[in-house]
Amino acid sequence: MKAPAAILKIRPWAPANLSKRHRLVGKARGLDKPMETQNLDRKRRVARRATLMSLPVWLAIALLQVLAERYGLTGLGWDESAPLYGGVIMIVLAHYLYFSTPLCLRTGVSFGTVGIISISAHAVLVVAYLFLDRFSYLSVLLLAMAAPAGPAFLGLNFGFRPTLAMGVGLCGVLALAYLGLPPSPWTLSPPEFFLFLTIVLVSWAIGSAVNGINIRKKYMILDLFRQQQAATDIIRDQKTRLDDRAAELEQANTTLKQMSMVDGLTHVANRRRFDEAMGEEWGRRQRAVVSREPARKPIDPEALALIFIDVDHFKAYNDHYGHVAGDECLRRIAQAIIGAVNRATDLVARYGGEEFAVLMPGTPADGAAVVAERMRRAVEGLAIPHAGSSASDCVTISLGVVATGGDNPVNPQALLERADAALYEAKREGRNRWVIAAPVAGVA
């Protein structure tokens, strides 16, 4: 799969950790350019090298001509073949300069088209050379060279059928030329010529088959690469979907966990969240106390306050006004309690029924008492009518306040029992009030 151009253009070469010598070599080779420019430069270098490959072939032809003239195997002289060699030099220079200058970028002609034109020009020169030679033994030697060299050269870009078609066409043109041109003293006899032509055609067919196998392997590799890229894209897409699904599930689990920690009626924390917070705050308090050095331990460690709240005569309220009104009353009381708590670290929870609990880390008993009075006034200020209350003509609350103190930590159960006892004392004294219990110390 071809990478997007936007990605290719942001991948410069020559990272900073390479030595100066390596960076200079890479710059000379064009590796400091964007990837698209590097690919274009590579194709131009390959085209220039392919141009120079024809020079050894024509040097071999010139050597064969020298040997053939020495042993009397041809009548072709240098004056007759000089224009052909001049044409070869012109084609090579034009081809090389075309890919060495920006001309190849301005014309818009593809590299494959220019390659076909160049190969065709060389083939025309070779055929012209054979015509001038009038098919002597030098032609046999040239055909013997063409049998492996031609398919090998064409195999750079073509497969079995195109290479074989070119070979059959070349042999057909040579056969027609042999039959149509007047013979010379060095011309081969018809059986000899067609025997060598058959050998060339068979060798060319074998070379074409090899080219076809190589091209097929090339396309198989490309196809496997595409399949691998497609599989990678599918895996990446599936991974993205799984990650999105995992994020959705995680969000859903977080939402469910939050919902499981919130009371559905009053929308404050429920009993489960309260118990969890009590354990967390108690463990934090114990770690804070234990981490201090004994010589520097204060008289009063970090306090933890707890307030138990109960709605006065709430059963009578439900019996008189109904459960729907009772639920609305609890919701308004919960919001009033939350409004009386100023710190984000304090936790307001529905403990059960008409009971609430407020957990306040780092708060001593006198500070908790101030908050308790603020809560009592906030609920009383709602002025919710309550005909069945003996404490007031509106809905009120009773509160039990307790805080840790002393040198030794206590357990959470003892703190709950003291808060409940303080709440019972507030009810016994007439309700609509708060009672603070003595600091809890030294309770196992």
C-alpha cells in the first residue's frame, strides 16, 4: 500500500546521531530529501545505469567484427559500420543526459515509455547491423549473443509474453530480410541460417520463461505485501475498535460504580460509599499517626469527625403527608445538608431510612459542632410543615457529633457507636439540637 504523500514528506533523512561523515555521504546521495524525491532520484539513477549497460554489448560486437574480419568470416568493413556505432553513441548520450537533467521531469513521459523507446532504438541498430553484414558467420555470433542477452535485458521490465513476442518478431524480421536481401560471398546457406535462427528462438523462449517466472514472483511478492498491508490495516482497525469498546466499557463501569455509590432518592452517597470512605479515612489517619516519630508526636493526632443525623418524627410525617411527600422531604433535607458542608473532602451519605451521616476528615470536635449547628439551621430554615412533630411545627433534625482524640487510635466501630449514642442523647433532650460526645481515645 502506498503511503500518503503527507507522511512521506515529513520523513527526512540524516538523524542527529549520525557522524558528520555519514551525513555528508547521505547528503551526496540525496538521502536528506523527502521520500518522494528519494524515490524519483533512485529511478533516475537506475535509468542512467541501464543506459550504460548497452555499451559493453556494442564493445563486444566491435570485438567480434574485428575477429570476423581477421579470419575472413564477414565482409563488413569499418566504414560501413561506423554510422551504426555513431548512432549508438548518440542514443546513449541522449538517454543519459535525459535522465541527468530536469528534462525527464518536464516532459511528463513515464520511465517505462522512455525505456521502451531506447530498447527499440538499440534493436533497430542491431537489425541494421545484421542487414549490412548480409547474414555471415558474424551474424551467427551476434545471434548467439542476442539469445541470452536480449531476454535478460528485456526482463528488467517485461514478462514472458512481451519478451517472447519481441523475440519472435525479431526472428521474423531477420528471416524476411534473409529471404529478400541479395546474398554475399559470406552469407550463410539457408539450412545453416534457419538452424541458428531456430536455436536463437528456442534460447529466447527459455529466457522469456525465466523472465515470466521472475515477474510472477515479483507480483506474488507485491501481492503478499498488499495482503499483509491489508491484514495490518484490518488488525489496526480491529484494535482501534477494541480500544474504543474498552474505553466505552470502562466508562460504563465507572458510571455503574458511581451509580452504585449514590442513593437513588436523595442523590447523595449511600451506605456502601459511606462504609468505604470510613475505611479509607481511617486507614489514612492510622498511617499519618504511625509515620510520625514518637518524640515529635503531637498530643492530638489528626482528627476525624463524624455526625449522625436523624429527621425528627419522620414516621409521623409519612403517615400524615404520605410517602411521596416524605421522599420529597428527604431530598430537600439532603440538599440542605450538602449546602451546609463547605469542604470537598467532607462526605454526606444517606445512612439508612431517614438517617444521614457526614464524615469530615481533619476536623476536630469543635469544628464539627459548628457544622452541625449550620446543618440544623439549614433544615429548619426550609420551613417544611410537620403537624406530627413535638419538637417544632416544621421539619427538624437531631445530630450526634463525635471526633477522634487522644494519643491512641480507635477503631471505626467505636466511632460509630459514640456518634449514635450522641444522636440518641439529642433525641432524649427534646430533638432539634445537636449533642457532641466526648473525644474517643484509647478504645480498642
